[in-house]
Amino acid sequence: MRYTHNCPIVNAFVNLNTSAAFQVNPIPTDDFSKVLKSSATGGDSQLKGLVNDGNVDEAAQMAYSILTAVEDADVGNDDKQAVRDPL
């Protein structure tokens, strides 16, 4: 997929409107479920780190993002359930 993002740059000396294009390669389905699982589960997961640091708002946002990604992902129900269960 190719995305273009317009980024206005405004300051006291210049007013520019520039754009940047970048290529995004989707994560393969097998790797995608592994990424989601590792983000949500395990002793050193990002989610657990946020909770342990007291960043409850960020942890809730991350959990919601993971659940949304799982629901939209083209992976099997077993993989979806494996990510949902710990959350």
C-alpha cells in the first residue's frame, strides 16, 4: 500500500505545505497473530509493562487497539481467541 501524508509547516518565517509518500507492506497473516499475541501476553509484553508502570489509560487504549485489530484480521478463530483470552 502506498500512503501520502500532507504536512503543513508554518512558522514566523515560512509557510509551506509539503507531502511525503511512503510504502507500507502488510504484515503476513502468520506473523500478524504472533505480533498481537506478543504485545498482549507474556511477562515482558508491552501491555503488561504499561500496567506495571501505572499507565492505565495507555494500557486500556492498547488493549482496545489489539482487540480491534484482532477482530479485523484475516486470521482463524483459534488465533483470535488466543489473543482475546488474556485481555
